[in-house]
Amino acid sequence: MAESDRIQAHMQVLDQRGNHVGTVDRVDEAGEIRLARSDSPDGLHHYIPLDWVEAVDEAVRLNRVSSSVLRDRD
């Protein structure tokens, strides 16, 4: 995905409804966005596959709702 080049640390990650999901820590070599654990309710890093990214502008916008983001990774 070409938009992955536009994803930067500290960008906000939003679900498809505009709800805050987390904050980008970095994009790893496996092609996933690592969310900052300081912005996580459980204090852990969470990972989001790049194919869940719908768009990148001032934020990273996902093609899923927030309630399914962590559940789908289990």
C-alpha cells in the first residue's frame, strides 16, 4: 500500500466512524502499524494490518469500527 509511506509516528488512528482507536508508534517490517502502548487501555502494544487502512491524511483512517479492531486480532 503506497499510503503506508505517509504513516508517521504519533499520528492518530481513527475507525471508520471517526472514533479514536490509538496512536501510531511505528510501522513495522511485517507490514503492521504498532500502536503506542501509552495510549492503550491495557498498557500493551497492539498491531493493525496495513490492509485495514482506508486512507491517510492528518490521521490514519481504518475501514473497521473500533469495537472490531482488537477483537479481530485475537
